[in-house]
Amino acid sequence: MKTRELGRGGANVSVVGLGAWPIGGGMGVLEESESIATVRAAIDSGITLLDTAQAYRTSESTLGKALSDGYRDRCFLATKVSGDYSRAGIIAGMENSLRQLGVDCVDLYQIHGWDSKYPIEESMETMARLQEEGKTRYIGVSNFSAAQMQRAAETAPFHSSQPRYNVIDRQIEAEDIPHCERSGIGILAHSPLAKGLLSGRYKPEDTFSEDDERCDRPRFTGETFARFLSVADGCKEVAEAKGITPVQLAIAWILRLPAITCVLVGAKNPGQVRDHLGSVGVEFTDDELAHIDAARARLPAEMLERYP
């Protein structure tokens, strides 16, 4: 497994990480034993960065069980405070996360999203204090724009940003990636498969169970679903020609950028983890990248904006 530095002077982490939203049940209920096996398979395969959040349902408690028997010492553990970014909310969120995870500290603690009703100065001061107290080694932000990152950094420096980024969703390319490169901020890309749209596993007639977050999202229903899957079909053509899976292509496409430290990929079982590993070291020709761009161009701009 290759590694990259998480921000200027930060820790070296695996370029593929495990996003722990699925093991919390957000994309369908899973057996806890299978989720634990998935986490341990990831670590055994060389994946070091595990990312969860306060809002990821049962994810933190499941991770806590998976990290017993010495697994905690073999990973870079990241979580996020979700929803309440007041001083009291962040402190309480940290204590709850530590309790659920069964650890004394985490490696990275992140603010899950920007919320203007919470003064960012107070939020970042609190994050910095938790770092000083040894509750977390590093601090970071998630789903912040370049302007929001700049404002946050005026109160406290941080090592990482966690934005959505994939073949379909490229909003961060114009300003956010350049800002991170200039500022020495590592990027942890989440949703690399666009919630499964780019996995190559689905057909337009497929539906999702009520316990799956995708069941009522516009991107995953009706004609809109079919339009988005047409992008996956174009990517699949490139993947097949290269002898890799659509999942491996989606991850490798993100890793082609040196500014990306790690791609966070969700997994529901050890087999999916093994598939992710094949993305490391894949390179693209200009023609292949152009083919992928052309597939995305099948979607009108207003559809990308309307269905986040």
C-alpha cells in the first residue's frame, strides 16, 4: 500500500482509506460480525486510515469493537463532530466518540460541516484545545469551501479537508484543491463512487430498500437514475479496456492528483475491500481521461447542480 503525507508535516497515511458510513447501517443494515471482519480485513491489507463520524449511526461503536486485539495500534483513526459545533457540543462530541470507539484519543478530529449559526472562531478554538489536551493528534474540516477553510485557519491551523470528490462531482477542482495545495492541507476525498453510481453494479431498473439512504434520493430513482448510470457506463468502457473494475477506475481517477492524500471508500464486506486495493498504482493516458470526461458531459450542468 502506498502512502502520502496528510498535510504539510502531517502523518503518512494509506492512499486508500476505509470510509465507515456503510458499517453504521446508512446504506442498509449489516451484520455487526461482517462489519468487524471488513474493518480488520482493511487493516490487514495495509489500509491505515479509517474515517467515521458522530453522525454515522452505529459506526463508531462497531469500529470500537473491531479495533480490539491490537488493531487500534495499526491504524490512523479519524472521526468527526456532527451537527452541534458550539464549544460545549464539540467537547461533548469528542467525549462521546472516545467512549464509543473505546479509545483515549483519536488521530484526526474533524468538523463535519460548515454551519453559519456557530461562530467558526469558537469552533476552531475548541478543536485546537482538544488537540493541546491530547484528545486528538491532528484537527481538520469536512465539506468546507476554500473561503471557509481560509476563515477557519485564521483561528487555528489544521491538517486536512474532507470534501466530496468523484468523476461526477468535481466542484472542488476550481478553488478548493488549489487552496489546499497552497496552504499545505491534505485532502481526504469522500464519496468516490458517488454513493455507488460509479460502481458498475446497478441498472436503471434497480431499487433500494427503505433502510438504504438512497431509496428516495433523486439521483437513484427513475429517468434521473438512468442518466447518471450512463456516466458509469462510459467509465466502465475505459475500465474494461484497462483490465480493471469500475470501482478501481473511480478510485484511481481521484488518486491521479498528487493533491489528494487519501480516497475514503466505503465497504460492506472484505471482498469489496480487496477490490479497492487494485486501484493503487493505476495510471491514465490523456485519451482515457478524455473518454471519462466525455461520459460525464452526457449530464447537463443543471442536473449536476440540482441533484447533489
